[in-house]
Amino acid sequence: MRSERVAAEPHLRWLWLGNRTDHRIGELELPCVQLESQEVLQGVRLRFETWGKLNAQANNAVVVCHALTGDAHAGAGESGPGWWSDLIGPGKLLDTQRFFVVSSNVLGGCGGTTGSASVAWDGRPYGLRFPLISVRDMVAVQLQLVDALGVDEIAMVIGGSLGGMQVWEWACMAPERVREAVVVAAHAAFTPLAMGYNAVMRQAITADPAWQQGNYYGTGQQPETGVSIARQIGLLTYRASELYQERFGRKLVDERFSMNPWEAFTKPQYQVESYLDYNGRKFVDRFDSNTYLYLMRAMDGHDIGRNRGGVSRALTRIKSRLTLVGIRTDYLYPVAEMQATAREAVAVGVDCRYMELNSPHGHDAFLIEQDALAKLIEQSREGRRV
């Protein structure tokens, strides 16, 4: 593991230039970043990917913001499809023959950007020495990225869930630069219900002895049980009840329910248990535990009205065309709140439209039903200057 080298000034370098496609991977090095908390983070690296080319007017960039466990690989590339491949590419919603699409791993992430798992100035992983971050900190660093890429005006910023929270902040923090903001499945302020789920998920991780107060790096152990449980709790909120009923019902894993108490209590008996257990364990191998804690806490703090006089006052800052997309079966982000915010935005003069994705998939529909999402966004643009 290498320590973070502190660049004297922001430095952008390309790590991969596509041979057969316009997909590129890069890294922005920042000498220091002052956080919203006033703490200063030294030697920050921001991993990003791009598709398409910046035009001569430097005004065709689209910023794509990822969700809690996402990364910069939103579109397809030599390494395979991205998490929003059906939206990014020639002829698609984010047409790479027309737009310069940029996606970065958030500050505090574990997909190549500096976070708690990164190596600090002393050659050791940060662990809990890494400072708390906010969604506004994430966007502040992304603003430095688009500056380094030579972008002037942003054609669109789009994202779902935590990505949608970033879009809210883009619209508030850079109102003169963003022409269009598309918020998918994200409220203007994080709800108490969602905060409660995050709190329980954090407790699952920190109660695992293998967490070791966040200092598990290099010990050969990590809080696998805690992270698996946290992920399973999350999965229960990301999908809708009707989908669980349709997919699993009351089906058993085996033909008969085990009457052995130890097996009945510790091994999946119903198929829904097996599904959750499998996905929880799989998640352990691909995502850092501390990163999960940091990003969940950043989500808790999301509130566009914080230190801005409330949500209504914050909405007056927005100059872009705003599209809010709710998901009918979203348990975590109920559509009623998004509809209310849309009405509030219109009342203060924002060019805002509310669209609704009618999907049985719950919160994760923005990742699963990409074609339907693209059609909705296209509909929202009808009659508006794009």
C-alpha cells in the first residue's frame, strides 16, 4: 500500500485511454481539501471515468452521481458494463456522441478515491482518523474535478439515492453552472426513518468484535458478520414488499423446515433468508466496512436547508431545470414527500417537474428499470429548452 503523495497543486492524470471506445479513466490529485467541518484533508485523490468528448464551448458535460455502494464505473468500458450502462452511450439518454459524461467515486469512497481505507501521510490506513464528511464536501470536490477537466457549463447533473442527494447540492452550490438537475429517489432532506435504519446498520458493524474500533486493516480480520447484517437490513428497505412476496412467498430452502433448534436459528430455512444471507456475505468482499459507516453518516446529514434558512429558502437558490423522479413503491423515499417538494419548488419559481416510476422493485428501481427511467426523463424534457 502506498501513501498519499501531496501534489503542490491540483493535478489531473489519465490512467486509461480507451483503445476502441471513448471511455477513459483518470485521477485528480488535490493538495488539500477543506471540509465543511473546517478540517483539512491533505493529499486527496479522486478517481473518475469519462465517456464522450468535451465540446469547444465546454458546455456539454453531464455529471453522473453514484449511490451509496456505487463507484465511478457508471457506463460501459473495456472492463465491462457499468451500473447505468443502459443510460450512457451512443443514442441513449446520456448520448456520448452529444455529451461529455463524467462520473467520479465520491470523497470518502473506496473505489479509488481517498477515504478511510486509504493510506495516510504516515503510511498507515486512515481508519477512524479520517474526518467525517458531508454530501456538500463530495460535491465541492466534484466541482474541482470539472474545473480541472476544463468544463464551463454543466448540461445536466443526474443521480439516484445518495447520488440524488449530490444532485440537490449541485443545484444549490453551483446554480449558475447547472442547466438541468435530475434527482431520482432522493428527498431534499434525509428522513428520520432512513436515519433510523442507518443507525441500526451502523450498530451491526460496530458491535462486531472484528471491527476493532475501525482498526481492522492489516489484521487479517474484518467485521464480516456485522457488515453482512447491515447489508441485509439495507436490502429489506431497497426492495418493495410486493416483490418479496412475488419472488419468495413462503418457500422453504429445503422441502422441510428443520426441527433442530440450532439449525432453525442459525441457518436459512426460508428462501428469502437464503437470498439475504447470500447477498450480505457477497457484499463483504466488495465494500469497505468503515466506508459504509462514513457514507451512511454523510447521508444522515443531508438537508439542503441546513444553514440556508430551511428547504424553502434553499430552493430559491436553484436556477436549473429541475426534475424529481419518485418511485411508486419506494419505502425509504416515499413519493408523497417528493411531490410536496416539487410543489414547493414551483411555488418559489423553480422550473420543476415531478415524474413517477411505476415499478414493483422499490427503491432500487432506478438501477433495475433503466429503460423506463430514461423514458420518464425524456418526457420531463418535452416542451422545455434543452
